[in-house]
Amino acid sequence: MTLIVRGTVGRGNFRRDVDLAVEAGGVLGIIGPNGAGKSTVLHTVAGIERMVSGSIVIDGEVLDGPGAFVVPELRRAVVVFQDIRLFPHMDVLANVAYGPRSHGAPRAEAAERARAALASVGMGAMADRHPASLSGGERQRVALARAFVTNPRILLLDEPFAAVDTDSRPGLREVLKNLLAGSTAHALVVSHDQADIEDLCGSVVVLGVSEKFTD
Amino acid sequence: MSVVDPAPRVLKVSRGTSDKVFRGVILAGALFSLIVLALISGFLLYRGFEVFKDFGFSFFTSTKWDAASEDGLIPASYGVAAMLVGSMVIAAIAVFVAVPFAMSVALFLEYYAPQRIKSVLVSILDLIASIPSVIWGIWGYTILMPHAAGWSKSLNHWLGWFPLFKVPAPIFERSPFIAGLLLAMMILPIITSVAREVYSQAPRDQIDAAYGLGASKWGTMRAVVLPFGRGGLVGGTMLGLGRALGETVAVYLVLNLVFKINFQILASVGGNVASLIAGRFGEATPYELKALMAAGLVLFVLTLFVNFIATAIVARSAKGPQ
């Protein structure tokens, strides 16, 4: 039950060789300087970008590789972006219910799951609010609920707390830690924050300097 | 020690000659279009004023369009109610048919079509937009109408229980439905063009966010692109509506001009303000000519109003999903 990314990722003229693996229920941190290709790795695993060469394999199934490409909606992968990216025209509940609805859940079931997910991040009382009326920390909690509500197979967190002030980070980190503990997803976390990596990740890979694993 | 405030500096801005000339030219251009608009409405008001004065509000509510008898015993009676309703019914049919097609074509061109096919299709759409309306009218009369009459017959056969699809007599040519279909094809390029423009501006990060939640391409269109483009699409539709309301020759060729308010869209009874003017202008008495000018002013104001709203909506849609 392992997610393996081995080969070259890239966008435009940028190329980066990667070789990483993460078990189901495991959390792999990806660190490295700006421009190292950390976000590109996440986007490629999500299927938003394609591998330049090599492959992405999960539990023996090739998601991307020579002659194979599984479209994003069939990967059961979700991304939490560093700039949060909630849908501004939907209320909080609709934002969180969007994932289950996209995967075919009936409206009522999707709303019920969304309410439960919001409650799990302490946002149950704000289901009717719009993203513009929330603080950065509240928006990030909604983004986490939106990611976990679909019970993803692959969870990709790109600088999950970059848009949040430093005072709010420990609380959010605790929320994310609890969510990760209850999940069987293969999780990849990109962060510049040492505390994120130490608190959340079981192992770390460094991109852009010399790629290596550390436990 | 005293502090003396220095005298305030006077800043002088002097524009170069080329700057002044350019400003003058664009200002003159902008004013010229306003002056033309004012002249047109002033001319129509001047020529139609007597009719407005004689008939008052009944000019808008009456369906009669009768010249005075030669002996002068029966006075003239003019009203644009039937033609105004006809204009709106035909324009509504055109918009109802054209909008789903325009949305689909715009989405396909922006998000699905390979670049080469996109260029070809965009050229074809531009070509369609440039076809003169008299050509549309001839095509509508000779090619579209025989087929559309058959479709009308089927609609009447299966959905005739619904008041909209009833007919007083089984004659299906020259109906508002056929005129609406023809107008739909004529306004398709303009709605598609505006829809493409607004759909192409849908925020890339929101699109990626939808993909990042595992949404399909269509799911992403529904969640991000369509809501984002809603305002622009409404604006584009209003622009199309503006053209549909004012279309003359094409409608005149495929519609049976009858002065009666008619909501039975398959019946061979109809008319719009523009086709009324085109149909009666040649043989109008001097007084009827004034009535046609008054009708023209009503159409002018209606079209101007629709276009103003359209422009405002398109401008507002640039701010994001409403």
C-alpha cells in the first residue's frame, strides 16, 4: 500500500528529478528552497500536471506513466493549496460539500458529510457564511474540512498554513494532526515551517539540493 | 525663532502638441456618437410628435393600425401594442434557442477544442456574424421555413395542449417560431463571442482548486467557469436581444404581418416593430409616416435601454461571479 513517485516532473522549461514514496496513513514532508519544484510535485501527483518521464504508482496502479494517465477525478487525490482557494460564490457548506457532490454523492448526503467535516474542524457554526467573511485561519479550517470530507486516497498539502498568521498556526496544526491521525490517505506535506514538518511528518524528503530521504 | 511657510508651488502641466491633438480627436469621436444618437432620437421625436400628441398612451396599448378613410369619416387609429408584443415574443424565442447553443459553443472553444479546430470555428463564427440580414431572410424563407414548418407541425401535434403551441388554423409558415429560429442563428455569434470572452477569464487558481478536489472537467465548468461567466453571459444575451428586437428585413421575409397580440408562436400571425416599419413605409400616407416614426422612436428607446443594461452587466461581470 505505497504511493511511489519516481521520474521527472516539470512545467514549461523547469525540470526536477524526484524519487519518493509514502505508505498509506503515512505523512511525507517535502522541503527545499523556493523554485525547487515542491508544488509541481504535488500538482503532478494530483493530475493537474503530467509527469515529464517516469511514473506515479499507488498500490500497484499506475496513475501516470508511459501510456497511462488517470484523470484527476479518478485518482481520489485532493490538494490543499497554499492560498486556500475556497470558491468565493459558494457558502462554507457548499464549498465543503463540493467534493462529495463531484464524486456523485446525493445532495442531502453531501451536505450531511460536509456538516460533520466542518464540525470536526470547529467550523460547524459557520456553515452559512461566505469565505469573504471569514478570517484566514477560519478559511484554512474550511479548506481542511473540504479536503478530508472526500476521504481521499492521496492528500496533498501545499504550504497549508502559509496564508495564516503565526498565532493561529499551532491550533490549526493540532487540527490537521488529528485529521491526519484518523486518515488512511498517503499524505504529502510541503512546508517551509520547521514546526509543521516536525509535528506532522513521519519522514522528509529534500528537493532541489540533493534529493534524499531522512527518517 | 519664527518659521515661515514657503509659498506653495504652482505645478504646471503642459501637454505636447501630439497629446493635445490625440485628446481632441478621441473626444470628438466620443462626442460625435452621442450627437448622432441625440440627432436620431430628436428627428424621430420631431416627426412622430404629432402622433404621440393625438393618441397619447393609447399609442402603446392599442393594437389597431388603420389609416383614415379617404372620405375622412373614419379617423386614423395607430397603436404599436401588437408589434411591441410581437418584437418581445420573437426576441424571447431567439434568445431561448440561441443561449444554450452559444454557451456550449463558447465552453467547447475555450476548454475542449484543440487549437487548430478552435481557430477554424472562431473564423466560421465571425463569418456568420458578417452575413447581411437580407441574405439571412432569403435563406430563412427558402431553406429554413419549409423545414421549420414541419417541426412546428410536430410541436403542435405533440404539445398542442399547451396554449403556446396551439394554432387557430393548420398553417405553420411565417410564424413567430420560425422568425425566432432565424433570429437565434443571427444572434448566436454575438452571444458566443461575449460568452467566450468571459469564460476565458475564469480564474485559473479556482479551476485548479476544483481539479484539486477531484472534480471532473464538466464539474469544474459547473463550479467555477459557469458561475464566473454568468453576468457576462446575461450581458451577451442582452446584446443579442438588442439585435433581435431591432431586426427588420430577415423577420419581414419570414413573418406574416398581422395586427393582433398573439402568443401562439406556431400560428401564422405576428410582426415586430421593425418589420412594421419596413412593411408599411413605402405606401404610407404622410400621417401614417409620422406614426411609423413614432414607432421607430419606441423601438429605438427600447433597444437603447436593453443595450445599456447589457453593457452594465458585462462590465460588472468582470468583477467575478455574482
